[in-house]
Amino acid sequence: MHCVAQVVRAPDCDSGGRGFEPHRGALKKASFKKRGFFICPLPPYFGPLSKSLNMTFPENLKYTSEHEWIRMEGNEAFVGVTDFAQGELGDIVYVDINTSGQAIAKDAVFGSVEAVKTVSDLFLPVAGTILEVNPALADAPELVNSDPYGAGWMVRISLSDPAELEGLMDFNTYKASVGA
């Protein structure tokens, strides 16, 4: 069993000085008390456990281990980043995709996203030609955070080999891979 707790200075603890021991023998309450610290439980909305409870995993998509999704629509497909990925990145402030019209290999970089604290490459789940970059992301990159499977899509592509879709994860496999 895993308990979520934080160690805080005594005045910051709202447990009335009772403290909190997350696991037998894991932390010695007495040693923290001597230094004016208490172990206090975190509120239920804090931490990665609650993040997984709020994530969505549409069943009609295929997923990659790099946290991109692909949705087929006729002979074309839309590609974006998963809810898990946008949550890990944090607030997206810029999307850089300059590969429109180019043929891109499977698992090759087709662009990048910049969050407040990091930049991350975007990998194409299958080989194909970039037909369109989502024009809305130029003025509203935060759509990747607010609607990663809808208005926050990244590119529309034509597939070189539709059989490559079979090597991607379904929603149950992807969900398990991120621990949700």
C-alpha cells in the first residue's frame, strides 16, 4: 500500500499536531517532531494518483509509447499528444511544426512543443506525409492542454503504410502503460 504524505514544519501542518505516519516504519515520526516537523496527509486532489483519475483515453484511437495518438478518418489521420503527455508537460506555450508537405518516417520527429519548463519533440506514429498543421495552435497552443483529442490535434497526415497502425497500442494497453 502506498500512502501520499508531505513533511512540513509544525506551524504549516493542519493536523492539529497529530502528525501522520504513512507506513509502518517508513518514517520515524519522533525524529521529525524533534526538529519541529510533522508528517501531514496531502489533500486528495494532490499528486500523480489523482492525475491518472482525471485522464481520458478515447477507445477509437491508437497510441504510441512516446504518448502520441492517431485517429483515422478515411484515408487520412489526425495526430496529437495524449492527455497524459500534456499533463506531464504542463502549460503548453508554443507548438513548432514546420514539416507541412514533407514525407516523414515512422517514429521520426515532426515538430516540438514548448511548455513553461521544457521542450519536447513530437514523433510521428506511422510513416506519412504531413498534409496540414493545425492552424489554431499558432494563436492558441493551450488547446493542447484543454482539448488534446479534439481542437488540440497537431497534424493531419496521409499514411504511407496503413499496416503500421497494427503495431500501435489500443486504449487499454496504453492506459496500462501509463499506470492509469
